[in-house]
Amino acid sequence: MHERATLMTEGSVWRHMTRFALPIFWGNLFQQLYSVVDSLVVGNFVGKDALAAVSSSGSLIFLLVGLVSGIFSGASVVISRYFGARDDDSLHTAIHTTVAFGLVAGVVVSLAGVLMAPTLLVWMGTPQSVLPNSILYLRIFFSGLIFSVLYNTATGIFQAVGDSRRPLFYLIISSVLNVTLDLLFVVGFGMGIEGAAWATVISQAISSVLAFRRLMSIDSAYRVWPKKVRFDMPMLRQVLNMGIPSGLQNSIIALANVVVQSSINMYGAMAVAGSGAYAKIEGFGFLPINSFALALATFVSQNLGAKEYGRAKKGARFGVITSLLLAEGVGIAIFLLAPKLIAIFNGDPEVVAYGVLHARTTTLFYFLLALSHAIAGVMRGAGRSIVPMIVMLVCWCLIRVTYILAYARGTGDIQMIYWAYPITWSLSSIAFLIYYLKADWPHYMDRLQAKRAR
């Protein structure tokens, strides 16, 4: 039996969307604490070079994780559609295929990260003073990445069927554990950056165990049976067809951001530490954006699966506008509080100066970032994941990298590098808005299925 409370195909649109997005918001907030607590503890108790080491790792982590997480977003759309259509057999197959993929992908990405970390950090021009600690942190992080992949697999299943609360509970538990272990390992045992990395790995392991324990015991059509975890090739093709564009989009954007990070690295460890501190704060600014993008994908997918086209369009409008307003409010707050927020991570005046400059160059443009992500969420829910991939490939990769290499790098003004983000957010927002208003996206999957039937 389906749990009717998780269906978004009936009842108040704004209430469903908000109730679903809020737990995702709080869950993402606690997930953000993983990396922020590492930076806070390391920056204050180990030093600014150690903070730079943790900061320099962020782009690489997303580079390798982005492809897999994008594919999981495709799996979530497939699961949502079958859940909305109440097709239990296909739902069962999609879930067990997704879990099988998560197991394999977790092992592959973990090995790739451990083996490639030194080479990638050197290619990025990571300052020599922080390179050994950066390699150490990354290798420990990637050695336990399978737990993060499995947790995100479970979270994708819960969110696809409209349950965004249980992942929140598991993240609260693991985040509190992460804070405790950070203080114990780094401050108590003096383990330095190694202790921060192990605290993150252990906390992620706990969250994945809790999530799968629930999935394997719940009395519902989306229960996971370990003996039935296997690849169903037709279903895997559906998942990959939906998810690979999102995964490539994530990885390509991450690759472009690696170019941006390598340009920041040229300004030395203080610039890396300052911009890294801002990046942690920026992660909180992205919370409403990510929350409504995920909510939009699930809401649109379930309602299109149930043939509720008008309801899907109404939910899309509400989610896009709400995400835009919330993101800009957070951006204004960060703009005003930037000096105090950066100083929390490290009080060195040079570190604070770099972080504040980065913040005050980008934060007032968060509404553009929200618009792009929200419409991308709508397109993924409608089965048009190729559209966000193309738009972001052109705007956030090709144009961003061209701008950095042809104009910003070598000017001696680091703010020109920071401007790469607002400029490319503006371009992607224009492209997304035009497509959203002009294209008949609600009927795309129907047309595709009719074409396949012929």
C-alpha cells in the first residue's frame, strides 16, 4: 500500500510543496554542517594553512561526486513518476536497480578519489604549503565516500515518494555526532586535519546505516529487500537516460569551478582560506535554492505521472517564485554580515578581507542562481534533464572558463575572478526563463512514450 500522505497529486499545492521543501531545507542545513564544522574546528584550532587545505578540497569532492549524485536525481524522477502513477511493480524495480547502482558507484568513486587526489590537487596549483594536508584530507574523505553515496541513494528514494522528514532525522543525529567527533579528535586528541576527515566519514556511515535500516523495515511498496537488489537493464537505462545529463551537468560545472579555484590558488594560501570560508557560508545561502529545486522535481514528476498537468504548472510557478525570494533574502543578509561571518572561520585580517570581497561580489545575485536551479528542477521533473545540462554546459562551463582564462586570470585583481559567477548566473537565467515560458514541457514524457509505442 502507498502511504497516501506522501502523494502530491491532490490537496493544497503550496502546502504540499512547503511541507516537502522544509525538511529538505533543514536536512541540507545539517548536511552543510559536516563541512562547516570541519572548517571551523580546523581554522580555529589547527590554523589558517589547515583551513586552506580543507577549502581547496571542496571543488574536487564535488567534481567526483557530482556525476553520481546527478544520476541519483534521475533515479528519483523515475521513482516519483511510478509512485504518482501508483505502478507498484515498476516502482519496486526502479528502487532496487537504484540501490544496486549506488553500491557499485560508491565503490568506484571512492577508489577514483583516493587514487586521483594528489594528481588533481597538483593540476589545480594548490599551494605547496597546504598540499600534503589537502591530499591527506581528501584521501580519508574518499575512503569512506561509499557511505555518503548510499545515504544519498536512500534519501533520493525517500524524497521521490514524498517523504523528506526521515532523512532530516538521520542527518540531525549524524551532524551532532560529527560535531562531537570533530571536537574530540581535533581538539581532544590533537589529530589535526586527519581527525576532521575521520569525523566526517564516521558520521556519514551512521546516517547511511540509519536510512537503510528504515527502508528495509518499512511496510510500503518502496521497501528495500536486500536479496532483490540487482540491475534491471531496461530500468537502468531509464535511470541513466534521465540521470546522466544531470550528472554530466554537475561534473562539468565542478570542472569549471576547479578552473576558478585554480585561479584563486594563484593568489596564495590567504586567498584560498578566505574564499573557502565564504564558500562554506555560501552553502547556507544555497539551502532554499536546493530545497525548492528538489521539491519542484518531485512535485512535477508525481503530478505529470498522474496526468495532473495544470497542477504541475501551478506548483512550478509557486516553487520558482518562492525559491527566488528566499534566496535573495539570504543573499542580502550574508552581504551585510559578511565580515563577522568570515571571521568565525579565521580572524586573520587578510583572510577576512578576501572572504568579504568574494561575498560582496556575488551575494546580491543569488536570485539569479535560484531562478536557474528552480527551473532546472522543473525540467528534470518533466523528464527534460537534457535542457539544464545544455544550458549549464554553455553558461556555467564554457563561458565561465573562457572568461576566466581569457580575461580574469592574470589581471592581478582577484575580484574579476569572483565576477565569473554572477555573469554566468545571469546568462543561464535568461536561457532558462525563455525555455520555461515558450516550451510545452508538461507533455514531453507523454509525447516520448507515444513515440516509443509507435
